[in-house]
Amino acid sequence: MQGAEAGVAAARLDLRGEAGRLLGRAPLVLALTAGLVVICLLVQAYGSDDLKTTTITMLINLIMVVGLYTFIGNSGVLSFGHAGFMAIGAYASALLTIPIVTKSVLLPDLPPFLADAAFAPVPAALTAAAAAAVLAAVIGIPIVRLAGIQAAIATFSFLAIVQVVLSNWTELTRGQMTMTGIPLSIDVIAPMLWAVVAIGIAYAYKQSRSGFRLRATREDELSARSLGISVGRERFVALLVSAFLVGIAGYLYARLVGSFSPQNFYLEITFITLAMLIIGGRNSLAGAIVGPVAVSVLLELLRRGEDGSFIATIPNGSRDIVFGALTLAVLVLRPDGLMGRRFG
Amino acid sequence: MTEVAQYVVNGISLGALYALLALGVGLIFGVMNLVNFAQGAYIMLAGYVLFFTIEAPWAVVIPLVVVAGVVIALVTERIAFRPLRGADGSTRMVASFALAFLAQSIVVAIEGSAPKAIPIWSLMSESIVVLDVRIPVLDLITIGASTCLLTGLWLFLTRTRTGLAMRAAAEDFEMLRLLGGRADRVIAVAFAISGVLAAIAAVLLFSKTAVVDPTAGTNPVLIAFVATVIGGLGSILGAALGGFSLGVLTTALQATLPAGLSSYRDAFVFGIVIALLVFRPQGLLGDRAEAQRAV
């Protein structure tokens, strides 16, 4: 049965033209993206600063999850290492955008080309994302050879290495100390546009030849190989695209959250974003959009419950408990996530 | 020479503790192909039980901690892993992650996130001197306890009927069911054992650190995973060997890395782990078929 699916996926490569593939099953993703844009515009126009910050955090998580989906969803290989790419994106954009005078105080030992770097936002974002992709190209060489539990442990090992290096390379990262001084902006529009771009890139990858081939390997690796698909090469391509997207999330984190240290890109963000992906449904891009939005809305409602915005105040700390319990409940009741496998 | 002997003792003791951590994870993985992050939660919760009961005599405390470990492990099995038994490997892995997160949030809500000092028994911090080498008593207890538990587990797996069923489950779970093996019971027993291992590991670990906080289980469980994978998935002996090797490797790197690089020690450890996974994905003792079937 799975072999047949892989065959069908592979056959579509030849039967459908480039344009037909790109349009594919656009309506659902398009509708969700449009909904997201409407929500963001409403928040930008009428929301309080508080709500804007929440929306921005949601968008950053969404871009991260869309990036995770691009690799995990298409390949079926779990990664615990993507927070490492996010960290690279965040640190790279900090080094590129902190004003030169501030930088000479915070990071006096920078090499000259970084010390004198002053990038505008968009070039900084693209450079930071490219840095994450370059790192993915290096780590990808061993990682794409692995699957299952080995891949999970190897990607986690990568994350642990990133942690150690960031915490100790003080000339570049301030080590364990907080990185600050990045020009902040509380603006929903820029991250919203980045989110739309990220969804667009993820969609284009999903509909590309490489995306189809990679999903064929996810459904049945052996059949896919027998059709001449190179599993390693397709995974590698997906990893680069995915690291690039996660790098953008890192850039936005640096620019919109402003201060961070290596711990911000470790297990907690890894768990929360993976949970968002799985809750949404890890095999579909629609799930990668629905998951972060649903979880963020829930967390925000709980937060407001805790600080007494509603009639009844719920005790502090219940937010995390509810989040953990809910993740568990979704996993038990709907192991394929809210969007299921239908749209994969 | 004395310094070398000192490192050897440290390495063996750390290796023994890591082996104990890895055994719990390796057992559950072997029996039901589950990567159980919640093992860290068992360790952390056992640490809190230790914190609350430490004033009592040790002969009361240790059984209490062990019972707590078993109960917690069985509860997680019942509420999360049993319903998810047929689910995809990564779904179950994330579920165990969620359990760990849930346990941590509950502890933070009740006890706060500040570390709690555990006034551990004074014996644990003493040391004896043999031929100029200072050997902490805790190291000896750790080595002894790990050896006993490993031997006990080995005897259980090879000499008892439930142990036999457990090895059969590790080999081919469906076949065990078809042949009338009591799958639920086998899995529950495996979780109970992993709870015992977590509890003893917690006593040894927190005797060393003397503090417990809500995230105290995270690093141990990560070490345990890495060790299990190094040792070979599905091989229980492999998990113990992997843990031991990882402890020795960590100590060896600590001893040999030049001063400027020693803070990067863990980066080297994890780099070696990645290399090992690529060149020997089945681990030190695992077989290749098992590695490919996993998850």
C-alpha cells in the first residue's frame, strides 16, 4: 500500500507540468495564509502593544514551525537540532545590526569585518538565514545519512554542540551573558510579511520535484530508492531550505525580542515548536500553520487567565501545565495532529 | 601516576552512573521501541521525594524513593504510552517530551523553580585514601549499586519467565502477542524496572550534586539517550556499555584536553557521538537489522 503511494507520488513528477505542480492544492494553504494576514492587520490596527507582542511571538514560532515542517514533514525524519539554526540566525543578525558604537562596547574583541558591519534589516535577515543554511550544509553531510532515532540523537548532539560553542565563544557571542543592543521594533507587519514569504518558500519546496521525491522516500524509502531517488540528496536540499527559514525566525527573534542568551535556543523552544508542529499535523503545511496559531491563542488565553483579565483568575503556572497536558491529549486522541494526514 | 589513578576512579564512577541512567532508557527502548524522555521526569520527581524525606533514616528513605519512582513510571505508562502504543515513533517521542514538560511545570507550580538543597547523608561526602589515591565513598557506592543492578537485571532477564517474555518483546512484539504473551504486563514490568533504575540513579546523582530543581532530570536523560544509542539500540547490555563508555570518554577528555579547549569538552563528546552514529549506526553492540527497524 505504501509502495503504491510512493509510486503515485513519483509518477506525478512526470505527469504534471511545472506550473500545475506549483499550483497543486493551493486553496487550503492560501486560505489559511489569508486568514493569518487578516488577523495580523487587525492586530496592527487595533491591538494593544501587549497583543502585538504576542502576535509577533506567534509569527516567529510559525516561521520556525514552517521551517521544521519543510524538513520533518517532507522527510519524515525528526530533528531536535533546528533551534541551533535559529540561534545562528539570531546571533548573526545581532552581529550585523547592533549599531557600531554599541557593538564596540558590548563586543570589543570582534574581528574588524564584523565590528564595522551595519546591515539594513532585509539584507541582515537574508545573510543571517544564509548563515544558518551554510551551517546546515556542513552538518547536513552526516545528518542526511541517518533516520529515525539515530537522526533524532544526531540532531540533538548538533544542538548541544551549538550550545557549547555559543556559551564559550565570548568574543562573538558574549558567552552566557545576554546579547542586547539590537535595534528593536514592535511592528506586526514585517514579521507578517516574512511569515507569508516563509509559507511561500515552504509551499514552493513542497511542490517542487525535490519535495515530491522526498515525500516518496518518507512513505516508502525502499520503493523510492528503487525508482532512482537519492534519499540523501533530497533530504539535504530540504534541510538547507528548512535551515534558511528557521534562520529567518532567528533573525526576527533577535530583532523583536531584543535580548537573548544561548539558553533561549535550547530545549524549551525545541519542545514548544515541535509540539506545535505535531499538534497541527506534521505531515502537512496547513498543519504547520494551524498548530502554532492554535497553541499561541490558547497560551495567550491562559496567560490572561493567570493575570486576572477574566472574571475568574486561574493560579500561576497553570499555563505550562495546561499546555503540557493539552499536547499530550492531542497526541493521544489525534496522533496525526489536528489537520491529520489528508493534506500531506 | 597518582593523578592517572584518580582519573581512572572518576571515570569508572561516572561511567557506572551513566550506565545506570542508560539502562532505564535502553530497557524501555528495547521492549517497546519508545524513546522515553519522561525518564528524566522520574529522576527529577524521585529527587523531590528524596528532598522531602531526607530527614528520615536512609533505610526508610531509599525504599520510599524507589516506590515513588515505580509509581510515577507506571502512571506515565498508563496515561500516555499505553494509548499511544500503535502510534508512530516520533509521535511517542514527542509525547514523552510532553510528559517531561508537564511534570516539570507541575513541580514549578507547586514548589517553584528555585533549586532545593538536599542535606545528604554525611557518609556520601567522605572519602577514603588508598595508596595516595583519594576515593570518594559515593564513587564506591555508585560503582557497587550499578554493578548490583546490572547483574540483577541480567539475572531477571535471563532466568525468569517475565524476563524471557521481555526479551521476546524486544525481539518481536507482535509475535509475543500472537503466542499469548501478556504484553500489557510485560510492558508494565519494564516501566516499573525503569522506575527503580531512575530512583536509584536519582539517589546517587543528587547525593553528588546535593541540590534538586525542576530541570534536574533533563541532563541525565539526555546523557542516557546518547549512551543508549552509542551502545546499540535494543541491546540492554549495550546501553550499559554505552553509558560506561560515555562516562569514561567524558573523564578522559576532561583530563587530556588543553586548558583553552576544556570548556568545549561537551562539544567534542557530542561530535564523537555524531561520528559514531554515521559510521556505526547500530551502535557498539547493536545489530544492523535492529537499528533499521527502530522508530
